[in-house]
Amino acid sequence: MDNSTRLQYLQAMGIDVWQTKYSEPVETSTDNWQQLSDEVNQCQHCELCQHRHQPVFGLGNQQADWLIIGDAPDEQEDLQGQPFVGVAGELLTEMLRAIHLNRNHLFITHILKCRPPNDRNPHKGEAAACAGYLQRQIALLQPKIILAVGRIAAQQLLKTNAPLGELRGTVHYLETLPVVVVYHPDYLLRKLTEKRKAWDDLQLALATFKNTRNLP
């Protein structure tokens, strides 16, 4: 006998039935990588969808401890659907390799998932339209550290207008998640004299990551 029928019988016999009043059930998150990727592929939240060849969702190990975040896809990334390709991507790979990290073992994505026309800087509304996707990627990945690559990525991620020179060299936090800011490979290709500073930033990131592993 199901519960509804049982209650009807009891009430028909004049028996008062006390029922516990439950609050509205809390929704359980069913988010997953495939669902999120499908949403990004179909996204039309801003005008960038009208110009893209394909969105650049991100690439790498979906259980990685390291999350690398750039600013926005460029022309080659838009064509290939992958983040950090071409010469800048090769330099990023070498930068990571210098601290004994294999980029295939990390997860790499961007603040924006679609390329702005002519590779211009992202507009505020465009970054806001993509913010939810990045938040969900972080929630799914649950990384131990974030490497914010370049000024735009750092400013958007940390909600600040501070210049890159003030943001690098310091460990920032998204709640309890450490964020280290590094120069963008494109900038380093133009300013070879800054490579020493980039090395210092990578050393800071590595030391910060090691500290997170020692926490109880």
C-alpha cells in the first residue's frame, strides 16, 4: 500500500495524521564537463558568437592541480579550437617545462571562450558573459593553484584595475585558492629582457603549489 492510500484510510477512520513539513528540496548539482562544453559550443550570450569559427573551451587534464588561464583566443586558437597554440603556445609549453610541468597534465583555458574581432582586448560585457563558464570550470576542476597569464586575465580574475607590475610577485586568492600572475608569452616574445621576471613568477607559483600540498 502506498503512502497516499494509507493516509486516505487513516483519515477515513477518523485518525489524525501528523505529517512533517519539509522545506523545499535543495537542488543537487548535476554539472559535468560534457554538459558545460556543450553549453559553451552553443553559447550566444554576446556578439562574439557571430564572428567565431569555434569557441575555445579549454584543454587538458580535467583532474589537474594546475589551472592556467589566459585572456581570449587569438586567430589560430579560434581556428583550431585549442588554447595557446602557435609561437606563444610553444613558449608557454617551455615555461611550464622549466618548472617540470607537462602542459598535457594541466588544464588550460581563457577568460573568454570566443575570439574578439582583430584580437582586440575583451569588452567588459563580453568577459561578464563568459564569467559563469569559467566559474563552473573552476568548480569542476577544483585545482590547487591558478596561473593567471597576462594582464587582462589577471585583472578579470581578481576584479581589479591594478597594472600587471603590481599584481605579479604576490600570491593572490580566490577565496582560499591561490592565484599567481605571470607575464603573457606574447609579451615575453616582444620583451626578451623580462624573461628573468617570468622565471621568478614561475618559481613563486611552484613554491606556492608545494605549500598547498603541505597543508593539513
